[in-house]
Amino acid sequence: MLKNWEMSDKPVSVLVQQSQGLVYQGTVTTYTDSTHFACTGLSGLGDDFFASADYADWEIYALWDKGGAGAASQGLMARCNDYTSSSGTFTHTAFASGTLAVGDKVLLVHPILAWLGTKADAAAAGAVTTADFLSAYMKQVLNELLGTDGGWTNMTNGAVASLDVALQKLAAVIGIDSANTFAPDIAGSAAATIEAALQALDEHLEAVQGGSETLESLDDELDAMIDMAKTPDTTTITAIGTEETLTALTTTNTNPMFIAGVWLGLENLAAGDMVKFRIYADWDDASIADVISADDVWVFGGVQTPKWAYIPINRWITYEIRVAVNQYAGTARAFNTVLDIGQRGS
């Protein structure tokens, strides 16, 4: 658009139709200084047409260097600050480089188009204002994303002034150093990979539960407790009148168990059957398990309703818990038992 240098400088109908009133072309007829020039062909549009306190100012785009060498300020834009309609005189901010000359071609660009900027615009800095173009802010964002406005270094806590600063802080937390290598410091040693970092973390967790546990071992022990709770031990009596062990659990004084109770399965008892149960526990040494109490004997006879009986224990067991039965009358039966483990200690 607007490539015909021979067209009239006047905003005649053809030019207005091509630009939709958003761009006007002019030829510099007077050069005063780096911030003043005149285009007599653009006179008569009204003093507030290109610059007004009530709306954004137009931009002056240096379209063509009369010398034909593309000398500065060709390709640059400057803000129009004032316009004298009678003479077509423009006051503007200085171009980033170079100045205009008589015979140069300029475009007066409406702010609705000019805000896009040009590739010659320098990257903006700091807060967004009305002073810079979109191209300048895009360059600012890209600089911050790429970190090209500052080196990537590990940083201490502080205000985050830009996006790249925030990313630098994240890199410091992860353990990426100024050479962009992954090397988080764990217990005084650098971990070169995420796998190594996680392995070191798992080793530190060995201090949990007495200093010998890892997440995997804790998971295994929890699974074992669940399996023990949901799978009953089944034992069939081999001799009438003899005490036999139904279920037993051994542990150590460094890994005690809190036993809440024991479930006894009595579903196989029939008329004429008589049984008595004893609970043995060892919580003070590693020798012989003791009866919890000499009087703690549970006797059942005949058909039972309900089919399961619960015997509360509520003790920490440091070495052994054992459930025994003596069927002293009737036909030898099979019994199910389930220990109710409330907690594992360390």
C-alpha cells in the first residue's frame, strides 16, 4: 500500500480510500531540526488532527530516504507531539537514529495501527506503559523468557522482578547451577540426575521409624499387617484334651506390636463340643510367653451364635503373642483366628 511516490501529498480521495483515513503520506518540504519539519502537502487538516491531548498521538514513520541509500532515519518511527495545520509543521520526538531531510517521504500513521511498532524497536524495560509499542513489549517478554537480559544464576529469596528471575529461582530450588547443569546438593553431595536425587531422599528417610526404614519397607509391612488382618489362620485340632497353638506372632523389642484383640471363629462347634482358649504374651523378655492372666480363659460349648467371638487384649507385645485352644470334649474341630493389630512401633 502507498508505494506510488508520485501521488499527491494531499489527502485526496484516492489516498483516503487506500488508507481508510489511517495513514497519510507526505514529502518533507522544510527541515528545521531533529524534532521539527514541515510537509506543506499535509497542511490544512486542523491543529488537533495528528496530536491532541484528548487521544493518542499519531506516529511519524520515515518511509524513504531521498538519497536512495536507506540512511537513518528510514524505517524508524517517532511520536508526533504537535501539528500546525496552517503550515503543515510537525513537532515530534527524535528518531532513535538519524534525522529527516528535505525530499524524504514520511507516513503519518494512526495510533490504531502504529501501536504494533516495527522490528527496529528496542525491547521495552520495566512496567507496561503507553510509551512503547507492542513489538517492544514482545521483545521484552522474549528476553525474559530466554534469560537474555541477565545471566542464569542461583538466587537467594527476594522480590521477583521479572519472569526470568522467577525461573532462575525455580532453577535454584531444583538445583540447576549457573552452567545449566542439574546438581542439587543433598547432604553435601551433588546428585547428577533426578533418580539420584530421589535415591538420596529415600536414604534420608531411613531415619524414620528407628533409622532402618525406607518407604518401600514401610509399605511392605503395612501390606503384611493388612494381609494378616484379612486372612484368618485355620487350625484343626489333632487331639482331644491337649492344648494346641492356633496362631502365633513373633516380633522384637525394637519393633513391638500393639495387639488390640483376637477374633475366634467358632462356626464349626456343634452340640457336645467344649473348648477353652488362652492368650499368651511376652512383653518383657525373650524367654517364655506368659498367660496374660491366669484367669483369662475363655470357654465355649455347643453351637455358637454369633459364629465369631472377640477377645480384647490391648497390649504392646515386644516378643510374642500366641493363641492356644484346648478342646476337651466332642469331635476335633477346625478353628479360624485373626489377630487385630492396632499399631506397629519402632
